[in-house]
Amino acid sequence: MAAVYQASLFGLDEELAVGPLGSTVRRTDLGRGAWLDVRPGWLSGADELFERLAESVPWRAERRRMYDRVVDVPRLLKFYEEDEPLPHPVLAEARQALDEHYRDELGEPFATAGLCYYRDGRDSVAWHGDTIGRGADQDTMVAILSVGHARPLLLRPRGGGPSLRYDLGHGDLVVMGGSCQRTWEHAVPKTTRPAGPRISVQFRPRGVR
């Protein structure tokens, strides 16, 4: 990929590995059955993973119909189906750790992984909830691991209200749970400020997109 990435000086000598969850996770009750967990810096050596994913994942540029025209999707994508090998062993370790931590609440494993490559500030994702499939009418979880430069993840209640902002990158983890996909929306907005590349990895249970 052509995006220019400047690794964090703090991550140059770190071993690539997932950290503990447990009491290191901070939960915010969003109301109406929705909640958000944040674990900053969950993945050490995240800059190394960014570089490997940027080079080895078979990224796809897609086009989608928006109203009366077809437009470019402003990010690169790759979706890994259930049982499809993930592009790096540490992602399998991350998914297993998430399964162990959230097993009692979720009641099922995380099954798929969707990767998004935000090359610069022009790449984005609009306000939405992951409501294709079971997320439309059932409580579920979506876990997002971010590597590369930090970009804002915004959340707002459906129907309007103040938004929340989380700057995610360099191995940060966020998990949206409960009714969050139905009662809240999230977005990564475009920015005219200098923004380095970021890759997000979204772990979801079967039947949630």
C-alpha cells in the first residue's frame, strides 16, 4: 500500500502480543441496554502488526450505490469468513482472548473478522450500526482492535444526542455490547488535518455484520 506510516517511538522494541483483559477493561453504561468497553494499548507491538497487515492482506477497493449513484467506498476492505484463516497468528490469539473474557456475557464465540484500512484523513465510515443480520433485533457484541495511527471513533444515540469520542490506534481495543448496534450509531469521520494510516479489525459473532 502507498500510505506512509510513521511508527510510534514507544512501540519500536515491543513484542507483538495481546495483553490481559479482566480488570484492565473500562466499561461505560450508555443507557437503554447499551454499553462500551475500552482497553487502551491492549496489543503491544501494534506497529509491527500494522505494517504486516498493510503489506500482506489482499485489500479490496469497493463501490456501492448511494441514492441515485455508485460511489467509491472511502477505505479498503477485507472480510474473513468463519473458519477462514486470519492474516496473522496474533489476531487468532486476540479472538481467543476475547472469547474467554466475554464468554459468559456473549454466550457464543466471535466468529468473523472484518478489516478496514483507512489510508489517510480522506478515508472514513459514515454513521451506522452493525444491523445486518442478528444485530438488527438482538443484543450482540462487536470488538474493534485498532493498529496504526489513532483516528476518532464517534458514537451517538440513534435519534440524536451528544456524541462520544474515542481516539483509537496503536493497539487499542473497544467493544460495543448489549443493544449498542440498535440504539447507538458509530462513525470514523473524514478530517482535513494530517492523519496517518490506520487499520481496524472488527471481530463479530456469527450472523452479525
